[in-house]
Amino acid sequence: MQVTETLAEGLKRELKIDIPAGDLAEKLDAYMEDLKSKAQIKGFRPGKVPVAHLKKMYGRQAMAEILSNTIQETSQKAIEDRSERPALTPNIDLPDEEAEKILAGDADLSFTMSYDLLPDFEIMDFSKISIERPVVDVSDEEVDAQIAEIAKNNVPFEEKKGKAKEGDRVTMSYLGKIDGEPFEGGADENGQLVLGSGQFIPGFEDQLIGVKAGDEKVIEVTFPEEYPAAHLAGKAATFDITVKEVAAPGEAKIDDEFAKGLGLESLDKLKEIVRGQIESQFGSMTRQRVKRQLLDKLDEHYSFDLPEALLNSEFDVVWNQVEEDMKRNEKTFEDEGTTEEAAKADYRKIAERRVRLGLVLSEVGEKNNIQVTDEEMQRALYDRVRQFPGQEQQVFEFYKNNQQALASLRAPIYEEKVVDFMLELAKVSDKKVTKEELEKLVAEDEEDA
């Protein structure tokens, strides 16, 4: 094997690799000898098939396999001998006309291999990074307010005589029609609606004010233009209503009995659970803010050339998402106060940041032997499967048989573990903030993302 470097510019590399035809012929002979001992061909005893006959029958197929394996082995060895790290799988160029000659045994194997290198950079001293962690103390008032909201959504209702008013609950059967024909999802035998809750389409609840048990009524409404079900959006519809019950709201007394109605043993236990939920919400927001600060610090520190192919691939992902979002929202670049060219420049910077930080996180993880355990992967897989009730087995099999899909589960776990590693070394100080201040910080980060 002869390797000649034909391009070395920045991170770009191109190698020309030559393999003598004689080497390929030796591999073909060895292949045929092995095949001879196994082949069972009518008219020949086992192990007695002439090699020439085997070559005539299987020579081209065998040479194609040898050619594929040789390219893979030699290209991998060339990179290993040079101690290089390609950013992506190298691109192999073997002209079709040359391939035909090689398959026929009439030419040396000569191909070019092009690739981008991963950049070299030093891992910084993370102890020099200072990060301020915003912390919110969960007050008793916050817990009480959340429990009051729960109580509001669990108000007891008692059947009443007379007409329905705002705040009352109406139990009814209804049948929705468009152009006189019933439509899918437009019927219910025991639908319940609290008047004034805004649960149904605009205009529906208003027309129930004043109804009483036993009333029959036809309600006329128009589905909003932005209604999620496209076949209903903007359509005029009627609903045949039969009122079964009108119930007035009572008062939810927040005590142990209220907690027991929610399946808990006491009000104290309810408060404990609600406090934990609020702390978890604030904790997620704090984590998001801390991680953003860390990534910003890394972005400020690191500046190195990026593999072009890797950058282009990431930009394509980002830009495709932008175009899909704009199409779905029926927006134009003019609506956003920009042009396509300016937007592309901005999003390319986002792609550059993602690739650069991705390379840094990957290098930190590799150098410090950070691993995602089988248990962590199994937990992530089960969490994903639970998102598809009724399809658990199909989703499980999909991930089990799709390495790329499994990698998409592994990536965020790996990233969070690397972030945790760096935060343990960084100087992180807590700062007490209010709920509103934390929400503002997170919102600002999301705007800048």
C-alpha cells in the first residue's frame, strides 16, 4: 500500500492510496481456494471444483467483496498510521470506469480519500470559571397558593334546580354537525362543562347560560381559523344539545378531608408533595440558567477552526427547522424584519456555536472517561417508551434495533454528565432570587438561544 498526501489545508486532508493489482490477485486466489473447499457444484466432487471454473462463476462477485474490504481496511490503516482523527466518515472517491478495470483484474486499485480533521485544543482549567446559581426559596405562601389552585380545579358541585349561570357545571349530551352531517369527535353522551371555563370553542358556553335540566337546544358556532383539526378550522357548525343536569359549585375546604379526596393521608402530606413539585420546577429553571452560563463561558474561551463538513451538517439541521417553523406559522423573513441571507448568517453562527461546544464537551468527556451506563440507557429507553401508550412494544423494538435512535437517547445523558463534571470543578456560588427574577433570567436565555 502506498499513501500519498495530496491536500493538507487547515483541517482538510486528502490522501491517494494505491494497491498493486498483484495484491488484489493474491487475495482473490486465497478467496477462491477457500471457496473451493466449500463449494458444492453439480458435476464436481466436493473440493474438486477447478479454481478457473470458480473464477468464471464467482470471480467478479468475489473481487467486488475484496475491493470493498480492501478499501475499508487500507483507508482505516492510513488514518491510524497518521494518528489522525476524522470529524466524520471519510469520503472515498473511486471512479466507476476505474472500478470496472479493477474488478476485471486489469488495473491497480487507486482511490482518493478526503476528510476533515477534528481540531486540537487544550482543555481549560474549569476552576477558573465562576458561575452564579440563582436559588429560589419556596415560601409557605407559594405552597398555599398552589394548593388553592388545586382546590379551585376540584370544587365540589351539587345538582340544582333552575337555570344555569356562569360558574355552574352543565352535564349534557351533544352531537356536532357541519352542513347537516355529524363530524368525527363532535359527540358525547355525558359531556361536562363549567360555564366560563373557556374549555369549548368561543360562543359555545355563552349559549348555555340560562338552560336547565331537560332542555333541548341547537347551538351555532364557528371553529377558529387556527383550530388544531384542519378539517374543522374556520367551519360553521351546529350542536344538538340535551341538558341532563345543572350543578352549582360548592366550596372546597382545604383540610385533611380534602387531601384524602386526592388520595393522600393528610393536608401536611399534600403540602409536602406540592412543595417538592415547586422545588423541582425551580430546580429545572436553575439548572437551565447555570448550564447556559457554563456554555457561554466555554464559548468565550474557545476559538478554533471547525470541520467544514460537520459545520455544514449542523447548519442544515438548524436551517431545515427554521424553514419548517416558518412554513407552519405562515411567516416570511420580511415578517421577521430580516432577509433570508441575513437569517442564514445568524443561524450559521448558532450552528458554529453548537459544533464548537459539542466538540469541547466531547473532548472533556473522552479525556475524563465519562461514560453513560447501561442502567442510565435502560431508564432513558423506558421513559421514552412510556410516552407512547399502547405502542410500547413497537417503540421498544424500534430503539433496540436502531443504533442511531439509541444514540439520540444517549447524547443528552452524556452531555449532562459532562456538564456536571465541569460544574463540580467550577466556582459556583448561590444567589437568592425571587421566582419572578428567575423566570426573567431563563426567558432572557431562551431569547438569546
